[in-house]
Amino acid sequence: MSEEGVFGITAAEKFFGLILIIVGALTLYFTLTSAQALSIYAGLFGFLSFIILAVGFFLLITKAD
């Protein structure tokens, strides 16, 4: 595989990880600020937001070979 292809994949992975971190942080923020309205679902949405954040951080720190 050429070096250009590896760089493109790495850049896309980092960009997608950054997007996931932003989306996860926003969903976590809005989940925690509107926990009263979500009532019993606040824990579920908080957990899912944390998973999105974790996947984003994982994509950001890993190295594509």
C-alpha cells in the first residue's frame, strides 16, 4: 500500500474520532442538563454518550498500520 493511502486512512480515522468526541460530549452535556425531563432514561443516554466518547478517544489515540 502506498504512503498516501496510509496517510488518508490515518487522517480520516483521527477526524472521525474528533467528530465522535464532539458528538459524545454534546450528548453527555445535554443528557446531564436535562436529566429531569428524561427521568428514567437519563442513565441510559448518559451511558451511551460515554460509549461514544470512549470510541472517539480510542480512534484518536490509536495508530493505523
